[in-house]
Amino acid sequence: MTRKDYDTIAACIGAAHKANNHDESVIKGIRDLQHRLELEFSLDNPKFSLDKFRLRVQYWYKIHVGY
């Protein structure tokens, strides 16, 4: 996968967090999915940066919130 692929997935996760920020059960599912994807990405690509990916998720969350 490319950096662009990771960024697209981070954007989708950020948007999903924003769209469901009042439903704790959905948020838990989104977080579980995010953690599973992070694990798979790190196994697939030794250069995958967990910190950078999480920062991108936060960035996209803020974009969708409108900060």
C-alpha cells in the first residue's frame, strides 16, 4: 500500500469518528477496527508509522469537525 492509501483510510476513520461521536458502541467498533487495521498495516509494512497514522486520523477528524 502507498502513503496515499493509508491517508485515505485515515480520512475515512476520522470521518466515521465524527459522524458517530455520540454513539459509544459505534465509536468502540470504529476504534476496534482502527486498531486492527494498524496491526495489519504494521505487519504488512515494516516502515509503517503508527504515530503518523494516528496523527492523520486526528487531522481528518478535525477537518470533518471544522476546526
